[in-house]
Amino acid sequence: MIKKFFKFLGKVILYFFGLSIGLVVLFKFVPVPFTPLMFIRTAEQIIEGKELVWKHDWISIDQMGMPIQKAVIASEDGKFTNHNGFDMQAIEKAYKNNQRGKKIKGGSTISQQTAKNVFLWPGRSYIRKGLEAYFTVLIEVVWGKERIMEVYLNSIEMGKGIYGIEAAAQHWYGKSAKNLTKAQAASIAAILPNPRVYKAKNGSRYIERRKSAIVKQMRQYSNPNY
């Protein structure tokens, strides 16, 4: 009985590694059609009887323009081009803040957020965080920084039912992503902590302050060298 159990467990682990590596390799070349969060949000709209909103237009990184790339680096992960997927200083700072009882912050990098958005579900369990670390290592090795940024900016939530920078640029400013100004890109980056509540256009004072800070930080960065 024990032998059968371990044999079964071994097969499950083997299948998991095979499937996960296969998906990572596939999405290095193929656009990500949808994410678990997109599915969850759509199911919530249906269950709550709300109007179904789902906008997601995949574009290549060359079609995004540089402002939005610099804006999310300034806003979400200033060391994106230099780290190996994990910002240890940010993780240590987040841990200390959490220990002091301050607002919970994860210190997640763009790579970690991409791994979570594409392959996993929302939440803070140790199992999910462990899987997030595993997928982060995989995409850093297999995809590289440019592909991670491309998938990130095509997959993250940027408004109610709005996913990816092209859909967000059209929704908030009625233009394509490549034509966003620095200020507009910073506005979209500013709402990422809670895109279903905050507004990129005609936003609150808090968002305007975040936008101004992001624009200032963007000036410190040259174009990302992936």
C-alpha cells in the first residue's frame, strides 16, 4: 500500500514538472490567452449578475512603447533588469514590516508577479508562494527579461475587466499603448496596486501623487537593456 502511494506520488510530481516546464516553454513563443485571475474575475461577474467586461488585446513588446515599460519598473520593481527574479532587500524589508504589524507587503518583483498571474491563483499561502518561487526561477531561465516584461504587460489587471496595456491604453485614453505619453503611462502604473478601485484618468489625489513620483523616477532610468 505504501509502495503504491509513493509510486503514485512520484508520478504526480513527474507530471507536474513535465506540465509546468512544458507550459513555460510554450509561453516563451505563444501569447498567453488568459490567466487564472481573468477566469476568476469573469466568474465573479457572472455569479454577481454584473455586465460581463473582459478586454484583453495581446501586442508585442515593440508595440508597447518605452514609457510604460519604464513606468512599471519605476513603480513596481526598480531592480528588474538586474536581479535574478527576487529582490532580497525588498523581501527582507517586507518581512520586517510585516513582523512589526504594519500593512502586509510582499516585496514581489515583476518576475514574481508574472509567474503568479500566468500560472497561479491569488492568495498568500505558503504553498502558493513556494510555487510562485518555482515558476519565477523557470521564467527567468527560459524566458529572459524581455519576454517577462512582454507577458507581464499583456497579462496584468489594469482596470475592471481590463487586462494588458493595449486594452488599458484604449480604455483609459482612447489610444494605442505605443502612443502613451510618459504621464499617461505613469498614471496606469500608479493604479496597479488596486486597479479595480483606482482610476488612471481623473484619479484621486493619491494616484496623482503616485503618478508624479513615478514620472520623476522614470527620468532616472535609461531605456531598459534586456
